[in-house]
Amino acid sequence: MLFAKKLLLIPVAALLAFSTGCLIEQEEPGEAPEVNVEPGRLPEYDVEGPDVEVGTEEKTIEVPTVDIDPPQRDTQN
């Protein structure tokens, strides 16, 4: 782990020395190139989905009961 940190420190130090050791001035403004692009077309699809019938149905479901007996608290101090 220590070796990896030292190995990473070398390029960072070189970049820092390079960026602070030179003077950069813009000579002329830049501009984006002109590009002519024609719009494309999306393909057409004919999709037929299945016939789906949705409805509700009433059902009775037995649910188990739960009986919880909490422990008695000691009332003596």
C-alpha cells in the first residue's frame, strides 16, 4: 500500500512542477468546426400485442391467529 502511494506521488509531483513552472497565454481565440448533419429516420415497427383480459375475483383466505403472552413484570422494588 505504501509503495502504491509513493508510485502515485511521482506523477502528481511532476504534473504540479510542470503546471507551475510554465506560462501559458492564449494567442488567438478558438472556435468549433462547422459540421453539416442531416437528421436520420427511426425504423418503423408493426407490433401487435396479445389480448389480455383483466378482472377481479373475490376469495376468502383463512389467516392464522397469533397469541402473544408477554412476560409478567416484577412489581416489587
